[in-house]
Amino acid sequence: MLSFLKSKPVSPSAAPGEGDLPTIFADGMDFAARQDEQAAAYRSADPFPHIVVDGVFRPEFLRSVLAEVPSPLTSRDLFNKDVAHLQENKFAWRDVPRLGQQSLRFINYLYSKPFLEYLTTVTGIEGLVPDPYLWGAGFHQILRGGKLAVHADFNIHPQMQLYRRINVLVYLNEDWDPAWGGGLELWSQDMSRRAQKILPDFNRMVMFSTTDTSFHGHPDPLDCPPNVVRRSLALYYYTFERLHEGVHSTLWQKRPMDDQAVADAAEAHRREHG
């Protein structure tokens, strides 16, 4: 796992004329200071381009965001579309008009020009477009027993008709115990090898290129206490550029150790959704 640590403290208040953007990053506007080094690591990463950056954001800011996100333990308002054996006990909060002030600030910062330019430098992908609809994105929450089978993501935005190119995940789990599972797995193109397992630790950002073979997921059921929720913010970025692969929905995959039920569910999904 290629990991970069950000730790330089800055003042939580922006100076007059500097705007509000620096106040969420641990390094202020120097958040992209290592982007050239990160670009080299990203593009050579195994099994596909990705990078892990720790401590990017001010912890107190992330906590203020978390305080606004309703928990699936207490709220019935969250989006849920479970698919047996593939996606279970997963809930999303992405209703833009109802997002809290800090949540909207956070998403807007990560969709802003400075962050888009940072993503372009690291990934080499130009012309990135954020998604104001948060289609499939937003705050994702997984309960005990939940899982997300290994997959490659859908590649066309159904409303904007743009091509999905980058995923950015920010994990929001303080004091996460590795024994609970929930690590993000990255698999090889032929699904013969798990190349990476990335714990969903608080203030950890993972970004990776999305293609028809960028297989990832957290496919083992969570073994956390019943009152613990695995939380993350997922944002996706698009371009107008046409990709080489054909249009497809989620491409679910079976790991060598998975039950046949996973393969059967993946095939049923492929027949129904393409």
C-alpha cells in the first residue's frame, strides 16, 4: 500500500482575502505540496493506479461533518438497495437539499478548482468534472454483517452521460479495530490475487482510477459491534472523453474463496443490467 502522511498544522481560520478553502485541510493550501511524488506512486501502483493519503483534513472538521450525517442505526431516511450476496447492509446519505452545512462545504471543497487540479496532477486525467447529483456517491454507511463484493464500477453517469474516471473515498471511522474487517481490497485484473487491503481508518483518503478492471470492494461481512458503523464519503469524477470499454453497470466479481452464490448473483445482475 502506497501511503502518504500529511501532518503539518495550520491555523483553523482563513486570513482576509484567502477564502475558506484552507480551513479544512491539515496543511491548508499546501495540501497538494507532494503531488508530483504522489503522481509517480499513483501511476505505478499495484494492481491499478491508486494512492492512500493519511491525515489530509483537519480532524475537528471531519468530526463536524460526521455530526450531521444520520446513522442507519436510528434513521429510516437513508437510501438502501441491498443485493443478496453482493451488497448487504449498506446505506447512503446523498440527498443534496438535506445535507448539513459542513457536509456541503466538504463536498464543495472536494469539487472545487484547486482539488480538481490536484487530482489531475496526481492521476494524469484532464478535464475532470464533479457530480452535483451525487449519483451512487455521498456518505456510505455499513452495518455489522454488511459487505460489498468485489466489483468494477458503472462507467456512465445516467444523467450527465459522462464517463466515470476517478473515485475518491474519505474514511470517517475513529478507533477502527482491524479485527472488525472492513478493509478495502484491490484485486488483480484476472481476480487471482488480492494486491492491497486498506483499512478504513479515520482521515484516510483513497483515490483510484475507475476502469472495467479496477476491481475493489470490502467483500467479507463486517464483524464490528452492533453499535458501530463503517462510514465513508465517496465522490466520483467524470470526463467527456470516451473510454475504450463499452457501457456497463457494476461488474461484480467472485474471489477464489467466495461461495458459488456470489458468482450466481453476479451473473444474474449482469443479465438484468448489462
